[in-house]
Amino acid sequence: MAIIEAIATTYLEADAASVTFDDIPSTYEHLQVRISARDTSSDTYESVYLQLGDTGHSPVDTGTNYSRCYMYGTSSTATAAAQTGSSDIWLGKIAAATSNSTSYGSLIIDILDYANANKNTSVAGSNSSGTGTYVRLTGGVWDDTSVVNAVLIKGNGNVVRGTEMTLYGIKSS
């Protein structure tokens, strides 16, 4: 049976460009981040990105070491694509400033085998925009075998006051 433990929670009291979880212990098998967020962008919904770091990056790797594939659908279209050589992993979209003020997008991000220095770190995510019109599944890889000790999450604009992000550690019992 798996054990899931909350490591840290961030609740924004003011708008912020990003949220970083750092000094992550390497005592878990996997990490999970659960997010409820809005963005200050003027679009209906706005993108959310993830970057990972280790002791060699300050605080995260901003190089072109990420690859991602995704599929998503809106109320009228469906799309799938992939990209290599990116500076982050595009996780999905959240409600933005022009959305209903009570709409928050939700994301669940799994960071698999983050402490295994023998392989690249894989990321899997699912997302709903909070507007009822956008759903996305994402897979990504950080092309680095370093142990992850930092996770940065950012939007195109600022993530707004009231956004909540919680980092969990998952391990076998």
C-alpha cells in the first residue's frame, strides 16, 4: 500500500510570477503536486509550466532539457502534439482574468522516480481549466539524471491570490 504525505503547501496571499518548492527530501519514491489556480492573463484560460532542479541548477533547470507530449480537448476541438528541446513542460491551462471570478483550474502532476539518479525524471499530468471548456493530459521528461530537489510552477502571467499548491511525497509502506 502506498503512503502519501504532504511535504509543503503554498497558499498565495498576493499574485506571484511562480511558486517554487525547494529542499525536497529524497526519501520518497515519487512526488505529486496538486494545484488550484487562476492567472492574471486576459485570455479565457492561461498556460501553466513546470521546471525541475537539482543542486547544480539555481533553483531550476531553464535550459532546453525538457520534452513533452500532450493531448487536449475543448468544447469544440481536440489536439495532440509533442515537442523536444523545450525550456519547460507545458502542463495545461487554468482559468484566467476574463473567466468567472470563482473559476480556478485544477492540475494533478506526478513526478515519477525523482530521486533515481540512474534515469531521467518523468512527469505525468492531468488538468481542467476550471472554465468547463478545456481538459488536458500531459507527459514529459527532464533529460537529466540528477536527483530532483526543486519544482517550479509558473504561468504566462502571474498566478493570483487564492491559488493553492501542495507538494506530496509518495512511498511504499
